[in-house]
Amino acid sequence: MKLTQLERETIISWNEAEGEASVYTASPGMARKLERRLGRKADKTTSVSWEWFIPKPWTNLPRDKSRPGRTPSHATLEALLAG
């Protein structure tokens, strides 16, 4: 089954109750990249998706490189998303 580009998404999610984050992808290219970077196969797979469970500290939000140690402002994030 071939997915459209819109359907080939990657989602990173976590909540405050659990100690792990979930990384889900329906993109074969991203799945290969994650396998290389994580050094292991996905924890769950289907014919069109892969999912890993990783420690939350392995997920980081991007920082504003012009101001070291600070997270991007709301305006900066909006500008990046508009892009």
C-alpha cells in the first residue's frame, strides 16, 4: 500500500504520566534514519508504519541559536512555521 506524501507523517508524543516518548512514522525514509540513529529496529511495526519508545530526555525542543540557553519566542516559532 502506497501512502501519499501527506500521509507519510512523523509524530513525536509524550505525556507527563509516562517516562518514555513515542516516535511514530509512516515515512520509510524517516524510519531508516531512526533505525540508524537509534541503533535498533522499531518496537512496533505494521506494513506502512514504525514506532519506537524512547526516553523523554532524548527528545529536545529546538533552541533559538541567537540567544544561547533560551527557547524560541512564540513569534520566532510562528515565523519558522510560516516559512
